[in-house]
Amino acid sequence: MLDKNKVKLGIAPIGWTNDDMPDLGKENSFQQCISEMALAGFTGCEVGSKYPKDAAELKRYLEIRGLEICNQWFSSFLLTQPYETVEKDFIQHITFLKEMGAKVVGISEQSYSVQGQLDTPIFGHKYVMNDEEWKRFLDGLNRLGRTAREHGIALTLHHHMGTVVQTAEEVDRMMEGTDPEVFSLLFDTGHLYYCGEDPVAVLKKYAHRIKHVHLKDVRKAVVDRVKKENMSFLDGVRAGTFTVPGDGDIDFEPVFAILEESGYEGYLVVEAEQDPAIANPFEYALKARKYIAEKTGL
């Protein structure tokens, strides 16, 4: 069983409204979203596009529901923008997160990413960095990590389908080339499974350097269809690639066991983007919360 004093449960608003495809869940309001999160038994959440941008206003809405912000996605462009530009945007981003009380920030390198391209198949079209780009990328991560530490925030990177850090090999190279004092991994079960990797193997290797976890389940039959029909990442989302833990094909019991054994401290965040018109977000939040309680004691 996981330690309730060390591990908190959060959920991402992407199940209510999809920021990449705003028509999915456009009918769901911000207040409905956070109210249903709290009602389902979660205490933390990530930041969505409908959230108030003013920290004081956002805190007011969250606190009366017993919620707090645990992370917010940041798109980095370390390969395609001057470092100073990335850092300026990053500092603004983490200043807001710090004000909201978050302990970590999850970034994703979006240079050359195909995850948001509707006309690009998600399999077979991702960009692969050369040695020079790897050096630039790793140097940038270490610099951002030091900046984050100065601001009292831990830097993590979200490995993601369609980005330059997708595979286990790419995760390995990233972890080997970064300073563990200032850089950690945002571990996502779904994205590793999706691209054919073993999430448990990656978790075992880097459990000591993980500071944020996304619990995302995957429907293998939909992934097979995405491959066969050369679908894009976003088309796959619409087709139902992802779901909440316990509803797809990933075995989460070894994941929870490794997190327990390693003494993980931080948030476990349910992040399962689906079409809310098909997968009612409140019902799926309840389903996820029940499953996690049964498997972890949280």
C-alpha cells in the first residue's frame, strides 16, 4: 500500500475539456470540472485552458473545494528557439506555479513535435535528434533545471508520443545526460505503452528520479487501429486510445508496487484524454478513484 502521508492523488482537466481539440468538452465549464474532481475524491489537479489566469482568483475557486494545483504543462522549444526566449517564458510559468503552491513543473519539448498535427500519422513520423541537437537539448534541460531550483520548483520532463523524447532509449539518453540534482522524470504509463515500450522496466530504472506520475491507461485495440489506418495522435484520442487506470490494457499493479518500494513522494495524476460526450468525465473520474483506492489503499 502507498503511504497517504507521502502520495497525493490528482486528476487532469483534459478529461473534461481537451486543450488541443477544444470542441471536445466545450460544454463543460471550469467550475463544473473542478467540482466534479473534488466530488470524485481527488485533492489535486493540473491547469487547463479554462482555468482563471489570476492566481488569487484560481486559489479561491480551488480552496473551497479542497483542491490544489500540482503541475502545469510547459511547452519548451530548446532546439528551435534561443535559450533566453525559452527561459523567459519558463520563469513566468513557474512563478505562477510557485504562487499556486505547486512543487513541480512538467515540460515537454515541442520542437518538431507531430503530436498536434492532424494530418501526420503518429507512428513512423517522429523527429529524431542528431548528436549536436542532443547536446543542445541536454544543456538546455540542465540550465532550466537550475533555474527551476532557484525558484523552488522541481523540473520534470514529460516523455510523450510524437516528441523528441518518446522511446525508452531516448528517455535513457536524456536521463544519462542530465544532472539528477536539478532534473527529474515525469513518468507516464500510457505514452510508454503506446509506443511499444515496457512502462514497468522504465519505472524500475528511474524510480529514484521520478517526481511526478501520470496514470494513463491505453486501449490496445485502438492503438492497433491507429497503426493500421495511419491515424494522427489527435485522431487516436478521438477514437478512444486513452482511458483511466483499470479500464484499459495496462497492468498497474507492478507500477504501484515499484512506486511503493521506492518510497515515491508526490502526486499520482489521472490523465486520460477522451471525448467527454462518449466518456462522461465525472463517471470516469469516479471509476479511476475507486480502482486506485482498491489497488493502493490511497
